[in-house]
Amino acid sequence: MKKEDLRIVYMGTPDFAVEALRQLVEGGYNVVGVITMPDKPAGRGHKIQYSPVKQYALEQNLPLLQPEKLKNEAFVEALREWKADLQIVVAFRMLPEVVWNMPRLGTFNLHASLLPQYRGAAPINWAVINGDTETGITTFFLKHEIDTGEVIQQVRVPIADTDNVEVVHDKLMLLGGKLVVETVDAILNGTVKPIPQEEMAVVGELRPAPKIFKNTCRIDWNQPVKNVYDFIRGLSPYPAAWSELTTPEGETIVVKVFETEKNIESHQLPAGTIVSDGKKYIKVAASDGFVSILSLQFPGKKRLKTDELLRGYRLADGCKMK
């Protein structure tokens, strides 16, 4: 079968999922339909916002479905009418068997980790938060348990000590688009030899990648400097690590922290103590040194470099982060 004859249904929602769809469309593959999340109100004005995948699908005049429930009979029937040979899932939702088991060639998923490591919703964030020096992308066939299907292909990607989650996300997004196309070609050519995840070599314990909530993002200054540094870059720029800045008078300000540097040195200060010259630097005490804050954001303000912030806001002696 030629790629022009292979009927592909594509499922995805965020920016991460657009790249693979774009490469399929521009590569001449036959995408007969796209499925994405329903439109949601967003921002202060609660205006309806299309997902990035929907925006791209509309630009390319691709047939589109946005089901509220994936077991809905009308949706399942509409999906069946597309007569897909193959379904591809990138950053979407957990599919019921009636959906993933529909195409004759199956359904495969692109996951942003080296499975079986980091099964879950936020694999890129957790790899950086945990200080990993390597991550990757995996294509695998779907089955009942989430992120447990047989692996088709993997690509390894280094994580630099200065990379934040945005940098790693963009690397994996571009490579993921290429890997999706390569996986489709392998399925077309009949060269796929999927490997059960339980047969794959894993160094150390398996780490989960659960969904990240606001409380997940609170900085613990009692941790070692390296842990705090990795935690902040693993959430930068979104959803962003945060801390409460308390003044000597007891006022509390929630501050988002985006960029830091590590300073390992001994001190006797309580964790969260702020040290600043009031002009150029802010350092926060951790258990084995200081974390220098390079950029941060106060409520209702734009993100600023530390020296810009200090020009308009004086940190009084006795301010703390907690």
C-alpha cells in the first residue's frame, strides 16, 4: 500500500501534537480526519479558544471531530465512517477500546519519554524536575492500560543542565514529528517488530509522570540547591514554580520563579532566607547553599529579570520565601 492510500485518523490537542500532524500532511500522507478536544473558554475574557491542533486542521481543511465523550455512539459511528487503516495519538486522552481497536493496523501513540519510564501526563516536566540527563520519545501500540503497549521505536535525547522544560519540549516535539512519520513508514513496509515494555532494560526504578497541579509547583526551600534548581527549570516557563514571599510585617506575596543559578556553599541561615544587595541579585537559602533568582514575576506584573524588579521594589531585611 502507498502512503497516499493509507487512511490515517489523527488525534491530538496541544502544540506538541501539531508538529507530527504537519509533517504527515506536508509529507503527502492521507489524513482523512482529525480528532481534538472540545473548544474551551480561556483567559480573562473567557473567550472560546481553539486547540492548536484544531487551528491547524481548519487551515488545512481537514475533517474534524470534537467529542465530549469518546464512547458516545454518534462519535463512534462518525469515526467508523472515516474507515481508518491506522490511528495516531499525540497528547490527547485515554481512548476506550472501541476507539483504539477500530483500525485494521491498530492505533499508536507518541509519548514524550523513554517508556516504560515516565508513564503519565507530564513526562517532560518530571524528567527535568528529577534532574535526568537524558530523555526521549517513544511510539507504541495502544492497549488497555495507559502507556503500557508494545514499543515500536524510540529516540534518545540529552537534557543539558541549563535546559528548562520549554527547551526539552521543543526538541522532543520536532523529533517526535519525524518519529511519527518513520513509524507510519515502518508499519506500511511491514518492518515493525514491537517489543513488550516488560522486556525492555531499565536502569533504576520506574518513575511516574502524574499530572501537575498548582500545589505540585510550590518550591520547597528545605531541599538541596540542585533539587530546587531542577524543580524550577522543570516547570519553566509553564506552569511555573512558585513560592510565598513574606515581609517582616507579615504580608504574603505569591511569586513565580522562572530562572535560577546554583550556589553550593555552607551557611547557617534558615531555608528560605533571602539575601540581596537591593540592586542586582536575590539569593534564597536552601539546605546546602543558595539559589540565585535570575527572573521572576509578581502578581499582575510581567516577568522581570531580578535587577529590573529591584529597581522598583525594595526587598526589606527579614523577607523570606516559604
